Amino acid sequence: MMKKFTIPHLKKQLAQKTKEELIQEIATLCQKFPHVKEYYKAQESDIQEIVTKYKGIIEKEFIEGKTRGFPKARFSVARKALTDFKKLTTDPALIAEMMLTYVESISWFNSEYGPDVEDFYTKPEEMFEQALAMIKKHHLEDKFEEQAYTIVETACEGWGHRDSLQERYEEVYGEFIE
């Protein structure tokens, strides 16, 4: 029977290696697994390149001009990009920026194509609420006020989308004045 893999067991194994062996081990992991390489890249000062990459994945799903033909508009792809990004950084400002990109991209798609599917309106509304909660929790209101305002201002009316976004905006920033 195979022994169950545990973090304490891994730590014991790693503690027995020399510094050079550990460096080689990490280098091998970076070569074999792109996510590991990206993780270490994000820990350095190269995070903006990674932000651009993940924003691009989300935007490509919902914004025309990023792909040939119509956007595919798959929530699963955009959500996975956001989840993967959160594994690379714990910076609340960068995560909030990515969450707002998700909202902006889907809202743009809604304005452009007017899908008659409730998820296209409720999913970005829920994400907007989560992003604003994170922004408020980490006192980042000033940094994101203009972007949050623009999201509400440019949102379509379908399924009460604009009103719903505006309600969430007003909970953080007060009255929405046009």
C-alpha cells in the first residue's frame, strides 16, 4: 500500500536536501510545470505581465475584436482565469482589478449583444459585489472609484442589470450621480 502524501512528510524530505538540491528541484518544477514558473514569476516584480495575461484571457472571452468572429462568452474560462490568478498573488488591489475586468468584460458583452440569459447579468453583479466588498475591506475605495463608476454608467438596462450594479456601487460609494 502506498503511503499518503502529506505536507509534513514533504517538508521532512525537503529538509534532508542541500540548498543546491533544492534549487535544482525548483528549477526542474519550473521547467516542467508552467503554473509553478508563473507562481515564482509573480513573486518577483514581474506581476504586471501576469496581470496583462489573465486580463487578456477574460477579455478575449467576452469582448469582440480579441478573437476572430464573435466572443465565445464562456463563464468557465473567465472564472478559471480569475481562480488561477488568485493562486499567484494575494494582493487585494490586483485581485480586485481582475474581478472588475471580469465585470467590465461581461457587461460590455451584454451591452453589445443583449443576451436573453439571466446568468449574463447575475454573474457580473455577484462579482461586482464581491470586488466592492474586497475593495472596502482593504480600504481601496479611492483607487477603484472611477472604474466602479464607469462600470455602472456604461451598463445596459437588461434584466435590471444597471440598477443592480448601481445598488451595489451605492453601498460602498454613496449616491450614484450622473
